[in-house]
Amino acid sequence: MRHALPLTLAALMMVSVGWSQTTNPAEQELLKLENDWKQAVVELDVAFLQRLYAADYLGTDAEGAVRSKKEDIGIDLFGTFRLESFKLEDMKARVYGDVAVVTGLNTIRGRNSGMKLTRQYRFTDVFVKREGRWQLVSNHATTVNRLVLSN
């Protein structure tokens, strides 16, 4: 019985080591970047967003609108929607040299023109490594559930 705790700790260490070995450092960096990106939108961190988006970025939102870097950042900072929280799940990163694709599910909560909004998106983000850092060159989102607005 007194050996149970050390054995449990050893098992947990093996599981965590196994996880870190299945995801390479570039994939881990990209998954962190996804979280940092969404947090920058919550915090209205324009400097982070300007660095993240490539000059030639094009994104397609769930309504089919295509936006440039300037337009997408403008929506995040000055649009009627304010992101309050997000939850990223089922994320997978695949790296192909200096190009990477990240997919996942994002559940967002926020306010649109003062109304509460909750929405889920499946997303695909494409990054290119330039000058030693990943930059977002493309984003596509598809709505998973219907729009829910309330007071």
C-alpha cells in the first residue's frame, strides 16, 4: 500500500512523457499559438495580432465572407462582436516543412451588439514559417451549431 503513491506518480510521468513524444515541438508551438491568438482577441492585443497575421493573409468566415489581415483584425478590435471566452478542443497540428495546418473545434462566448452569443466552429488554419516564426496565412471556419442570442 505504501508503494502505491510512487507507482502512481511513475505511471503519470510515463503517460505525460509519452504524450510529449507523440507531438513534436513545432506542433506543440502551433497549438500554443492557437490559444495565444484567441487570448489576444479577448484582450484586444493589436500588437500580437499584427505579428501573427501574414501580410498576405486571407480568411473565410462561417458566413462565407473573405477578409484580409486588416479587415479581420478590424473585426476583432472594432466590430460589434466582443469575444469574452473561448474553448479550443480536438486540435491537431500537422507540419510540412515550413507550412503547417491546424484543425480543431472552438466554442466561443461573447457579445454581439450587446446580445450574448455562443457559437461553435470547426476551423482550419494554415501557417507558414517566415523569419523563424509562424505566421497565419489562411483561416476557414464552419459553424457547428446554430447561433444563439439572448439578453
